[in-house]
Amino acid sequence: MRTANDAAGVTAELAAVPAHERVALVDPRFVGHVHTLRLALTDPRFPAAAVRGALSVQPEARTALARAVTAAAATARTSGSGGGAPTAAPARALGPAESLERETAPTGVPATVPGRAGQARPPLGSAPRPGADAGGVDAGAASSADAAAHASGEYAESLSRTRPSGTTAAPGAHSRVDDLAAALDAEGVPVHRPELGVLVAAVPADALSRAKAQDAVDAVDDERVRLRSAVKSRDGFFTTFCISPYSRYIARWCARRGLTPNQVTTASLLTALIAAACAATGTRPGFVSAGVLLIASFVLDCTDGQLARYSLQYSTLGAWLDATFDRAKEYAYYAGLALGAARADGDDVWALALGAMVLQTCRHVVDFAFNEANHDATGNTSPTAALSGRLDSVGWTVWVRRMIVLPIGERWAMIAVLTAFTTPRITFYVLLVGCALAACYTTAGRVLRSLTRRAERTDRAAHALAELADTGPLAELVAKAASRGPSSYLAPLSAALGAAAVLAGTAAAGFGSWVPVGCAVLYAVLAGVAVAAPLKGPLDWLVPPLFRAAEYGVILILAACSEVNGALPAAFGLIAAVAYHHYDTVYRIRGGTGAPPHLLVRAIGGHEGRTVAVTAAAALLHHRNQGFTIALTALAAALALAVLTESIRFWVSSGAPAVHDETGEPA
């Protein structure tokens, strides 16, 4: 921590802090909760964040902050005030966060509180951690927040208070820190201002105002608020009422023992893999154990996100691990059930397992594509959306609608119960019917919204949809040759015709025919036509899921019709590798870094290239006993190696985004 008494002093202190470190400015008159400062000073997802009297800036926004502080210093010199700094009284430097509990709070506040980007010390009162986790964020939430709160004298009495909802502190005095936050906004640096709810952040103007603000702080138990905010505002019925009431306390227990969200995520994955292994035994005790462990894995899956929100540990790896591990757990469990069915009574349900994976992945692509197409659209209103909003005001309809879409909580609970008490075949039948109905419900509703709303899609949305399309060199050549202007419905119509042609042709001709190859080539041509213009039409968000359905469906049909030993498990592995690539693309786009390198997308063929390759392999190798299985296995291994190598390189790099899914449970 460093202390400055005026704007010129802040400028000098900022210059002394290495450019790769994050800094925070806190007004010495600040009164508020420790968790308020945590929210403002320790979230790595935003270039800048602020509450009343406190501002934090990540390295990428340091230049803009320096300009704002320099301008403030020049203004102060011109006015002859000699002041105007974010702090007014000197404070002695404090030691590391773990030693602050032994310190007496000084009278001032550090104007510049540096902390390494992506690092944080344990919260005061918790056991000190020896180091940071793999994601770069240690288990506590906030060296800057805790140090600044402690230095302002607010920490000691702020952790066990309650305040009636709706109570607010007085508007307070003018603060130069707030001026700097406004200056960053004016420069185009987005300043995140977290919702505080009943938490207090104030800069009192006089002793009376300070006393009132202190009373408001005393009236609120910020630990209770912190626990409540650890739970997502939008979750499924099962998660909200059967998991979150106790998983939040597991999250707090983990935080107090220095566990990180990434460690809990890994524990959830291991638990699910053990559940899959139990299911693979094919015995009733194994199936019962698998169901219990699957629920335990889901509890840990909820806990990792709640731990991240509780301790504000949004690491660069966290969202990637959470998303990819969720899919790995579910699909590994499907494979375990298929192996268990074969062991139990020789029942071959690999086609059902593969169908469940294809259907679930396509559902997610519908969600991702629709959200990307519409989240920043202008004039984004429709009668359907208005009706949905009115239904949300009726409590019971909210839960019914969330259950209809069969989110991850309900889905895993259903799978666990069916595994324990029925057979794998029944489990897959119920899962496929439930997911199909949910897919029809959500897709129909989104199509209706898109047709009835008057919205203008942005260039960013069109670019995101193009990246989600995962177009390869074959379709790119067609797109260049068939360059066209924007059209309302040509893109989804071309994609739908191509998908229908290749799926129907493959199903009708069967394994070993050259007809699917011709249909795959036609599909590549129509896919090129679909992406030949920016995807800004009302239904253009359907293009990526149609491509996913075509590619995955062709692999499923050929493997199921081949009757070649091992073809379905090999197809399962191939689709799992390709699906991982598509999920990786989604989370890169969500993090604002764009899709994987275009060279990688071209190297793995794009969706249309892989479809042509698989149909050609089926036609060429149909007369060989294990030829098709070997081809699928080799293709799966090559794709997995290429995609995983690039993905791991990106997500462990310093340029990876600190993203976290706050939108509710995925479908």
C-alpha cells in the first residue's frame, strides 16, 4: 500500500507501481462494509470497478487512470487549492493481509492500494494461504479490499451486523475518487459498478453524516449478504430448493480453509468419473452408488460457483474448467451407463447414449447462438417477450417454465434416480424424450420471439454467429464465390436445406453407399451460401445449431447403421472431441477474445469438411471389418489432440479472460 496526500502525490505513487499490477484508490472518509470494498476492488473481470469513494483499475486501464489523475493534479495547481486528492491524511504502510489483524487501524487510507493482477490474499480472519491457485487467484477475496477496509477503521466492527432492507446512507461529500471514475467512463473505459443492495458505501461530509453512515453499516450483517449473493439469482427449481440452501455453507467452509473454486470443480469432476465407473459395473449396487455420487458431484458443481461468488475468485481458468468439466461429467456418465448396460445383460444402448449427447449439445448451441444474436441488439422488443415478462410476475409460472426446459439440476436428478431404480435403457429413453420436449419448447419460443420482434443485430453479433458456425475451407470457397447481400431468411433456409439433405440422404442410403458423400458435398455448398453474408437476419441464429445437428447426426446415423463392432463408441469419442471444440469457442466468445485461431478451424476441416470426411470413410471402408471404427478413432484422436493443445495453451495464458457464468443454469 502507498499513501498520497494530493493529486500530484497520487500521480507519483501510480508511476512507482509496476504497470502489470492492479491499483485501487480509496477516499479516506469512506465508510462501508468490507464486502462492498471486495466487490469494488477485487473482481478481475472488469478493467475498472467502483463504488462510492473507492475505485480499482486493472493494468489495461492504468494509462487512462494516469491521464485522469494528471488532469486532476493540473486542475488542482491551477485552482491553487493544493489538494483535491483521493486522500487527505497520511497513513503508515501496512504489512501483508495476513498480518493486518494484528495492526491498529491508522487514521488515513492508502490512496493507491496495489495488488497483482489476478492475485488476492485471504480475507482477514481466515487462515493464511501459502500461494495462489492455478487460475492466479488465491482463496480469499481481496488484498486491496481487506487492507483498505482495515485501514479505514471499518473492518473490526463490520462483519456481524444487520440492517433493515432499504436503509441507505446520506448522499455524502464530494469525492475526487468518484471524479476519477467518471473520467474513466468519459474516456471510454467501462467502469463496473456492482449492485450493493443493502450494503453501504458512503463518503460522509461531516461528523453527523459519518455517524449515520456508521449506524447504517452496523445495521447490516454483510456476511449474511455475502452468503446470499453467493447463490445465482436465476437457478432451476431443484438447485434453488434442494441444493443451494446448504451448498452455500459448504462454499463458506471451503473458503475458510483456503480451498479454491478450481479445486472444488476438480473434485466434482472426479466424483462424477467415479459415478460413471460405478455405473459401468452393470450391477444394481453399482447403479445405486452411481446415482448417489452423481448428486454429490452436482452439489460440488454448485459449490464451486458459489465459492467463486462468495470470495470473488473469478479466475482465468474457472469458467473454462466449469463449462468443460460439466460436459465431460455428463457425457462420461452416459458412456458409463452404456458400458453398464452391456455388462448387465448385453443390452447395446450406445446409440441412445450418443443420441442423448447430440441432443444435449445441440440444445446448448441453440441457447448460445440465440443469446449472442440478441443480447446487444437495438430495439429488441416483441409481444412474446412482453408476455414472458408478465408471466414472470406470477411466481409459480417462473418455476414451471424453468423446470420445463430441464436444466442441469433437474436433468441430473432425474438421471440419478432413474439409474438407481431402473435400467440404462429406460434412463436414456426418458432423458431423450424430456430433452426433446424441452428443445422444442425453448426453440419454438425463441423462433416466435425472433419473428415478432423488431431488432437490429450488431456487427459484433453477426461476427459471433459466424464464429459459432465453425465454417471450414470448403464452405469458405463457396461463400467467396457466392457472395451476396444481406437477406432476411436465406441463411437459415440454406442451412436447413443442407442439413435436411445430408441427414435424409444418409439415413435413406445407409452405410457403405456413396449417396451420403454426394449429400455431404451439397451440404457444404449450401453451408457456404448460408454464411456468404453477415448473419444479421431475424432467424440467422439458427444457422450454428443446424450445422451442429447435421454434423453430429450424420456421424450418429452412419455409426448406428454400420453394425461394425466398436463403431458407436468410436463415434461417441469423435463427437465428444468436436463438441469440446464448440464449447471452447463459446466461452472464448463470452470472454471477448473471439473464436480459436482460424488456422486451427481450417486444420480440423470445419463442420462441412468433417462431414464429407466421415461419409467418405464410410463409403470407402464399409467392406473392411474394422476399417470404419479405426477411421473414426483416428479422426477423434487427431481432433482431440489439436483442439485440446490449443485450448489449454490459451486458457492458461495471461491473455485468457476472467469470465464467469452469471446468467443462470445452462439448459
